[in-house]
Amino acid sequence: MRRPNVLLTGTPGVGKTTLGKELASRTGMTYVNVGDMAKDGELYEGFDEEFDCPILDEDRVIDELEDKMSEGGVIVDYHGCDFFPERWFHIVFVLHTENSFLYDRLESRGYKGKKLQDNIQCEIFQTLYEEALLSYRKEIVHQLHSNTPEDLERNLDQIMQWIEQWIKDNN
């Protein structure tokens, strides 16, 4: 049975990981957190002193994921999306969180200074939504609000319905 590949993207702190893990649990699909995969495989090409974080080696990430993505049934979670091949995804969900919620979430993770401000600005200007629209066909890019536990449940229900319909239409 063929299953779709789903991309969850958005600013750090919007709930991609929570949504992705729960979605994988409910669907039996494979969940991939690109940040964790990069950390485990040391898929970096340097360190960004300004943001105090490693720099992802995008080519190595793509090489690492290629076979898995061709099999289908993968939920990918990452805050960037423009380097993934367009052919990989059947649908893209960009999570959006109001700044008051996002600020508290990022601050609790230890974000501060420029890193905190840049991520808040990224959300204000919907940078990752624009990136997704430029990287994928507009009809497969959808924005979901991710502020409350109720939003999480609504998003899970919506994505589950989409996956079920995709499976019916493609098998």
C-alpha cells in the first residue's frame, strides 16, 4: 500500500515535533526529525557562532533520506524546507503560532538575544510559509494554527483525514 510523504515545517517552537510524533503514532508512518537525525549522524558542515548552533549539511541530509523518502509514508519535521526535493512531498503543512505563545516556548528552550528575536521575526513575517510557497506547488502547501492543545487535536484530525483520503485515491 502506497502512503504519502508529509512535511511539517515552521519556526522552531511552533509544535512540529509534538504534532509529528503523535501523527506517526496514530498512522503508523515513519517520523523523521531532521535536527535529531543530523545530530545523531553528525550531518554538519560547521558551527554558527552568532546563533550558537551547528550548520546543517543539506546535501548529506538529502543523501541520508533519499531511500526512505522513495518508499513513502514518511513524516519529515524541520524548520526549513527549501532544500528538500519538491518530488519528495505530497503535502506540506506550515505551522503558525501567535508570537505571545512562541516567545514563551522559545524562551523556555533557552533561546535569547538575536536567536530569539530572529525566530520571532521569522514568524511575524511568515518567512517559512513564504519559503514553502516558493519551494512547492501552492496547492500542496497549507498553513495550520498551532497555539493550543485544541489546535493540536484539530490539526491531527485534519491531517489524518487528508492521509486517509490520499491512501484511498492512490491505491
